Amino acid sequence: MTPLHAKLMRDLWRIKAQAAAIMVVIAIGVGLQIMMTGFVSSLTLTRDAYYERHQLADIFAPVVRAPNYVESRLADIPGIRTVETRLNSMASAKVDTREFSISMQVLSLPLHGRRHLNEVRLTQGRMPDAQRPDEILLLESFATAHGIAPGSQLEVTLHGVRRWYNVVGTAQSPEFIYFAAPGEFIPDDARFGVIWMGRPALAAALDLEGAFNEALVSLLRGANKDAVLDQIDQVLDPFGAPGAYGLEDFQSDRFLSEEISGLEVTSSTVPPVFMMVAAFLLYIVTSRMITAEREEIGLVRAFGYSKREVASHYLELALFIAVTGAALGCLLGVLLGRAMVPVYTTYYKLPFLLFRLEFASFASGLLLSIAVATLGGIWALRGIFRLTPAQAMRPPTPPDFSHSFSFKKGLFARLDQPTRMVLRRLMRQPWRMLGAVIGIASGMALSLAMLIIYDGFDVAIDRTFNVVDRSDATVSFVRNVPMRTIYNLQGMEGISHAEPVRFVPVVFRNGLRTYKGSITGLSQAPILHRALDKDLQPIALPERGIVLSTPLADVLDVEVGDTLMLEIREGRQQTVMTQVAGIAESLLGAPAYMDLAALGRQVGEPNRFSAAYIAMRDGAQSKVYADLKDMPAVAGISLRSEAEDAFKKVMDEGAGSARFIMGVMAFAITFGIVYNVARVAQDESARDLASLRVLGFRHSEAAFVLLGELAVVVLLALPLGLWMGTGLSHLIAQGFSTDLYQIPVIFAPKAYGSSISVVVCAAVVSGWLVQRRIRSTDITLALKTRE
Amino acid sequence: MTSAHDTDTDHAFQVQGLTKTYGEGHSAVHALRGADLEIGDGEIVVLLGASGSGKSTLLNILGGLDRASSGSVCFRDQILTDMDDRALTNYRRRHVGFVFQFYNLMPSLTARENVELVTEIAENPITAERALELVGLTKRIDHFPAQLSGGEQQRVAIARAVAKQPDVLFCDEPTGALDSTTGRAVLRVIQDVNEALGTTVLLITHAAATAAMADRVIHFADGQIQKVELNENRVSAEEIHW
């Protein structure tokens, strides 16, 4: 070991606490990057391999009923590689653990023998025998949630007919990686299931023999998807098609893809903040060391060491800290990644998910930290190169404060000397102060923004479930029902109020902008489910025109008064022009509202309703369930409380740990900065502090001079952090809000309070550690050493 | 108030069997090996001796900057060796002024502010302007240390030390970093303070010639007091040459 290396090791040991604080900041930055990029690649690769192996279709084309021969007409469309048709229907299943039936999707299985689109992945048992109409395959997550194993039986009501089916196997499918009960988007394994059964049996049950109601299409490489979609719509239009759509509009793929792109964005924005803070810290630590060792530097230069050798000595110190931090970060990233796998597999039903350590990401994290160290180090080293060895060996003159503020006028004249010292020191190194302020504020902003977003989610849940939708349950019908059915519901004992609603699938068009969605027809002055404006006041639905939710208006780029084209995909399948009559606030989905009667007229099927919102009397739930069971028109019932609970569970689990992680991150950054700035300031002012003690200042009075500087830095960082955090939360909310859900940014005093507490707490802890060092300093030694 | 030249009066310090050991076992360093001493109020006492002879250790203990390993120190009627950290801080605050070889000024404060740093917490201070006038620095009162020469910085340090009207002034090599002309000027200031305010002065120096301005000269060697000389013929600072 060369003497310089021995010095390096001893220096590192001497500043171990500071070095550790910087390493933690780097480790968190690199760890987050490795974790997030690892998931981007794990999820992408797993998804792509799963889609590929199980031949997930590129296009889904639902239709009311099309004869089988139409399949070959679809196959003739240029650009299509494979067409396959199937039967797709909703049903309900009854399980022992629940009072009311659960919505199920039923899909036909193709005959064996060739490769098929949307192949299932058998996880247990066997495939149903095509000749046995009573054999079914069950979605694995649903089976697990209810403890149903192959060999059990399941009571299913399909097309109005209730019968028992034998579960012969369980399966996963690339179609159902992420799925939720109809009308919801938070997965709840127990409340939504999929049944696969032989096509002949399902065709018989649905009266669809010789016909299909969904076509699956895979495309040739390079095919023009939009052109193919148009042609499919043309072919299927006569058969009652609501419009074909691509995989990108398919719920499961949409959620998974948005998760991946969200991770991509976060991984390229959050870790750099940590690295910038680390660069700043390395700079102040290295530059302090260089200033303190100025004479030694002059000495070794006088011995004949080159500038490069001296510079690389200090650079090695910064590099050692950075590379160790990066290595720790790598470990942290892998551990975090592994810990997150079960979280992902809870919501994303992938056949497997292995956390991949992306070598490229590790390498870039390492390179970035090396760059950070070099940047911080070289910036600090500039000073050495300006000095000749002789200059360097001469003791430095006292730092010059002659350009600083004189404090002679006004209130300043009343400041006591310790306060003047604090202010002059701050003003003498404005860049260091600014760096510290911005660094702390960035750490705080990151955590604050996330806390605000999570509080926003809470508000979204509350608004959605308690303000917009005040019903207890939604009763859906097998087919559209007349008003009489609603009256029947209303008349039931236990139901205090029932409100009809009509859902109509529609393609909205404004110029080139289109959106496939649906219109919700609400009765006049509804009580249970309402369209609300931005002040949460009910909007009176006009007899003409349509009210769009904010996200839908954004997607279509329309304002109140603009005209919109509606391609109604039900009933007479008309295309009509209508005016935007209002904009409604919405946090879930992108609904559009119309007056119920007006909507009925547009569809050409007035006074027909697809569902009803109901309010139940206290304790009447079981009675209502029992009565509804006997109504053949009822397809299912979904309880608002269950949807809300599913939402809350996700928020509590996810948000709880995220809040903790955000707190740790803000603490680490603040601690890293405050502790390092304090230690450097303490080193620089060791003699001043000792002199103050000699002059008869108490510990607390001497500590004020040092800690006062930090208090100012933290106090300046707090408002800046609040401002930056609020701004960042708006950016995040904008970036992550889609037509699936919108993130509101709300005034969140709790989030402000928490982030302030974390920063203040970190500052107090580091201040306490530093003042403990002041106490243990030998004042006579400090006086004898020459700065 | 007692006369500065009347050595046979009240004692400022009474020191008995004072020892100071740094470290333990084989690495123990005996900085003071049992010192007995009395210092009268208003005296100028010069401590002479080689490096490591124990003079700085004695000064630090008398000044309340360090603690003795054994023995006792009385300052007037207070026993310094029994005091805790807080009491020692108060002792320094009320009774003691220090001047060091490297001035130890606050670079972020002007000359006036450096003095005010002390007058703000002292019980009976003179004004900063008056203290700086005493050391002849009226014209440079609003200059920062970086704008002052070494001698001027040391004079600010003396002004700061005497502004509280201390009972004792401790000077550790106050001229060590200065040329002889400037050094003499600094010693003149110390002598003036002693005469004007009756302050007891303990002064460490390497320059034996400085002893000529003392009432009493204490010679140190190997952690012990070798001899104490009474100087009947004090000279003024200007007459000292080294």
C-alpha cells in the first residue's frame, strides 16, 4: 500500500459517518433505479413471452350474433394472419361462501388439434372434454379464492338456466393478467371469475349454434391495424357489432402496459435526484478535505508528486464512496425487487415473474455514480491546481468577509454577534447554501408529491363511492328490462329506492379523435347516482345534448357547445350528431351522461333499462338477496361496499408501504445533507467554536453559531420543498391520469405535515449528532492548531 | 484596588500540588508533576520554559480550559478544581480574558464585532470602541480580520480579551507570530491594560527577554516549577529586545 493509499483509508475511516450518509443516498438512488428498470424488463419480457406462447389476439371483435361463414370473410381481409371465432358471454355462479352470485365471464374453448389464439394455460387438472357439456375449466385465481379444486362442482346460471358443472381443471390466460369485476378496475379475485367450456355446449346454452359472438384476429407483421379494424367493422356491422378494438384497448393489457410505462418514467426521473444530491455532498466533503489539507498538498507537490497524482488521490476517495454506495444500491435494488414480486403477482396474474437484475441498469447506475463522484471531486479540486506548491504551503489568510453585509442599519444593527456570524457565513458561501437548500427541498418534494397523490386517491375513493354513487348496490339484468321491473324492485321489502339506468355502447368521434366507450342514461334528478360538476353540484341533464366527463372531453378535445358524432352500437346502430351540454367531474373511468328518456329515443328503444341502482334498508340485505334470486331477469348484483373495500385494500397495502418508503427517502436525503453540511461547517469553524467556548460562551451558545446556519438552510428548504412537492404532484397527476382513472390533486395538510416532520426530524437528529461532537471537542487543542 | 506593583497583597491564585497527566499506562504523559504557586492580584507573571515543560498546561488549568489530575487551584475564594463544566464556563465568562498566538478572531466579524462578541455577554464591560482605543485601533474598527495585519489582529484579540475588564488576562505566546517591533507594541498594550485596569496578567513566552517586564518570572522544566524570580526592576515594553 502506498502512503497515499494508507492516507486514503485513514481519511475514509475518519469521515466514516459522512461517507456512510452519502453512500445511503447513492444506494437509494441506484437501488430504486435497479428495482424499477428490473421490473420494466421483467414485466415486459414476461408479458411478451406469455402473449407469444399463448397466441394472444391483436384484435377483438365482438358481435351480437354472426353466422360461422362470416369467419372466412374476415380471414380474407388483407393483413390478417389468423381469425378465430368464439362465444363469449356473462353468467353468474353461486359459491358457498357468498350470499349472492358472482359475475362470471364464459368463453368457449376451441377444438383441439391446431394452435389457437388466446390459448389457456392449464395450471391444474385437465382440459374439458369437448363431448362432455358439463365439464368446465375455471380461472385459477377465482378457484383459489374460493377453494375450488378440480373435481368440485359449481352452480352456474347461464342464459337464464341454472345447472351444476364439473370443474375439471384450473387455468390462467394472457387475456386475464389484470382483470376486475365488470365496471370496476381494482382486481378482486373472489368477485370475478372466468369459465371455459366446450363450444358445442356453450353454443347450445346461448342459442348460438352455427354462429359466433366474438372474433379474435392476429395480424401479419407490418399490417395496418387501423385499416384492418375498419374493414372488420364493415364486415361485422350487419351482425350488430359494437366495434372491433385492438389489444391496446383491452383492459388487461392496458393496465399492464400503463404500469410498465409508469415505472419507466419514474425510473428516469427519481433516481437522478438522489444522484444530484450525492454529487453535491461529495463536492462539499471533498472540497472541505482539500481546503483543510492545503498545506499537505503543497508539501507532496513540493516532493515531486504531480497534480494528477494528487488529484487522483482525492478522486479515489470520492470514487470509493460512490462505488461502494452503488454496490450497496445494487444489493438494495435486488432485495427490493424480490420483495416486490409477490405484490405484482397479486394484481398481475402472470404464469411466473422473476425479478431480473438488469446488467445495463447496474452498469449505468455504477457509471452514473462514478460520474457523480468525478464531477463532485473535480469541482472541488479546481482550487488545488490554481496554487503553486509554495503558495499552498503558506498558511491561508483568514477567509475574507469584507464584502459581506455590514449590519449597520435598521433592524440588522440589533442583531447579536453570534447571529451575525451565522448570517455572514451563509452569505459568504451562497452556492453551498443554495445547494443544500435545493437538495433538501428536492428530497422533501419527492416524498411530499407521493403523499399528496396518495391522499388524492383517498379523496377519489370517497368521491366515487360516497358522492357520485350513493347507492348500496347495482342490479344488472340479463337483457334490457321495462319500467315495470324497476317498479317491482322499488316495491320489494328492504329496498328503499330503485333508480333505472341505461348503458349504451358508443363510439365518440370528433374529427380524427375517437373513443370507444358508453353512455350512461340517468333519470331526471337522480338520487343514487349523479353527474356532478367540478364543485360537486349535481348537473341537470338536458333533454338534448350530452354531458361528458373531464377525461373524455380531454380525449376528444371538445368543450361545452361543440358538436360530437356518436356511433351508437346498439339497437338501430345509428350515427347521430349531438352537442356537448356540460362537463362532469369524474375520477373513475371516462363516462358520458344523457337524459334517460332522450337516450332511449336515440337508440330507438325507449323505456328499456340495463340496470338499476338500489338503496337498501338497514339489515335488509339478506332478504333483498333472497328476493332478487327469484327474479329471472336479474343477472347479478354488485355491492358498492365490496368495490370500495377492494379499492381501500389496495390503497392501504400499497400506499402504506409507499408512504413508509417515501418517508425513508426524504429522511435519508435530508439527513445526508444536513449531517454533511453540519460536519463540514463544524470542521471549518472548529477554531471559532473553541474560541467562543474560551471566551465564556456556553455549549448551547456555541452550538447556535453552527446549528443556526443549518436551521436557516432547513427553514429555507421547507417552503421551497412544499412548493416543489405541490408542483411535482400536479405533474405526476397529469402524467398518470388516463381515461381509466384520474388522480386528483387536493390540498393535503396531512401530507404537508408529514413531510415537514420528516425533514425537521432528520435535521434535528443530525444537528444533535453534530452538537454531541462539539461537546467532546478539546477546546485547547483546537486553539493551538492553525487553520 | 491594589497597586500593580504591590506584589505582597491578596492572592489571585493559590496553587497546591497541581498535577496533570495525559493518557494512561505506558503512554501516559506527565505534563505537570506537582506545582505549588501563589500569584498576587494585579501582577504581571511571565512563564518561561521549553516546549512541553508544563507552562501551557498550567495556564490552561488556571484559565479554566482544562482540568487538573490532582491538586487544587483557588481563584480568590473559589476552588477551580472543584468546578463542573458549567461553572468553569461562567468563570471564564466573568473573570478571564485570553490572548493566543494565532489571535483566534472570528473571520466573519469585524474588529468591533469581535469585541462586542464578548461585551454582549459580559457583566461589566467597557465599550468595544473604548477597548479598541486602548489598543490603538480606532481607525480600523470596521475592518474584518482578513483586512488586518498580524499585529493588528493580535491587538483586536487583546481588546476583545480586556473589554470585559477581566480579573485575569492569560496570554499564550501573544507575540509568537509577530516580528519584534509589532511584538513590542503588543506587549505595550498588555502592560497598559495591567496598569490601567489592574488586571493580573499571566504571559507565556519563548522570548526570555520579555521577562524583564514581569513582576514575577516562573521557570518551568519537565513539568515542574524550577524557580520563581521576583523582578524588582520592571522595564517598559519598549525597552525589551529580542
